[in-house]
Amino acid sequence: MPATDIDQVVNLCKRRGFVYPSAEIYGGFRSTYDYGPLGALLLRNIREAWIRSMVQMRDDVVLIDAAVLGPPQIWEASGHLANFTDPLVDCTNCKNRFRLDKLSFAVRLRGSVKS
Ligand SMILES: [Zn+2]
């Protein structure tokens, strides 16, 4: 199977020390990443540029830093439990299951789908 563009980008990032799947040597931990020396600096620069652009250069936005984890009552009160879905796609070829939003991103990167 030929490597896709996204596979090449992921492999390059790992070889150059930018980003790795978290706990990769122990089988990985989905949707989390560890940043190497260059990746940690890049992440910090992107975060600072985003805060400068989206918060500091505006007078109608303030910055907060809240916990990501919380009790289920938070998700119920916010409407996420009733309204939030992650559509999944089953590949009949490789038998893997993908989140549609992630699959669409990968397909767009390959240039197979025009958005
Ligand atoms: Zn497949």
C-alpha cells in the first residue's frame, strides 16, 4: 500500500522530533500527542500567536483557562450529551472504523476531494 501524504507528514514530524503519538512505545493513547524539542517550541509559538491574534488584539474577547475534564453534569447542561455526535465510517476494505471529520481531513490533504 503506497504511503499517503498524511503518512509522510506524520513520519517526517516523528523523524524530526516535532510530535509523536502519546505513549507510543506502550501502544499509544488515542488522540493525544507528545511534543519533542522542536515541536514543543512550535506549539508554544502557535499558542502565543493565537492568543495575540484572538485575544490581545481584540477588546471583546477575554482569555480563560478551564479544566478539560469535568463531571457529566457539565456536558448535560451545555447540551453536548443531547446534541453532540461523532459520525463514524466503517471501511469495508481494511475493516477499520474512522471518525468522518478526521477522514474528510485526510482525504482533503490527498487532494481527492475538493471542498
Ligand atoms: Zn480502509
